[in-house]
Amino acid sequence: MAASEDLLWDADDKSMQMVPRLLRIGVTAGCLGFFGLLMWTDSDATWVLYAGAVYLLGEIAYLGWDRRRLVEARIVPGGADGPARVRLRRVGGRTTEHDPQHVTRVVLIHDNVHDLATLRLNVHGRQRLFGRPARPPALTTWRRTCPKAEVSDRVARWGMPGIPD
């Protein structure tokens, strides 16, 4: 396969996005602290601690989920003249290689607002992987690479507010 044809998925943003996440946590902590001090004089303000803890747990859960999202999928030649493999790279830097025969489903969900798509990939029947938004690739490349996979695309189920569908 030619070098220009080996890229299956390439996300627009491949970074961990730690600076915006830390800024968001800092602003939320500052606002909750301000409201807690403001309310502390008249009533019990333990709700501020609970709200902050719930928010922090939500951010930690989102960070864990986001680290597992796919940012890149490539076709790489197999070792010792073996069949080609699908190399998947995640946001956290983890790279795995899979046999294209084990990819069972590929779904591209096209955003109807922006010219982007997200990827849903099933490997080995049970493992579902999500991709970060990227420019929509050609489905023929996925069909050629993973012949046993069910390859499809669909439009997202949300519309622009104020514009009838």
C-alpha cells in the first residue's frame, strides 16, 4: 500500500488539553469558594464542598474517558511479510495493533453543523473505541482494509437550533 493511503483516521486535536481543563477546574473552584464564603455567614454552606467534590469526580471521569479516545488509525505492514495491521493510537499515547480481520464495525457519524465526523470502532466484537472529531475519511479505505467489518456512516441526530430540519 502506498504511503499516502496508510492513514485511516487523523483527529484534528491530538493533545491532552490539560491547560483548558485546569483553567476550568480553577474557575469553578474559585466560583464555588466565593459562593461558599458569601453564604457561610447566614447558613450552612456544606453544599459547596459537595458540589465541588461532585464536579471534581466528573472531571476525573471525563479525563479517564478522554485518554482512551482514538486520535489516529493507520495501516502498517505486518512483521516478517505478514498481513497488514491496523495501528490505533489514543490520546494518552498508548498504541495498539490489531488484525484487520478482528475489526467488526466502523461507524462514521457526520456532524451536520461542522465539516467533521466522529469514529466508533468495534474491535474483537466487544471492545468499542471512540475517536475524536476529524475530517471524514473515505469509507472505501476502511472497507478495503477491514473486509469483515460492517462499515457505515450516518448523520448526527441533532440539528442547529432555530433552523427547521
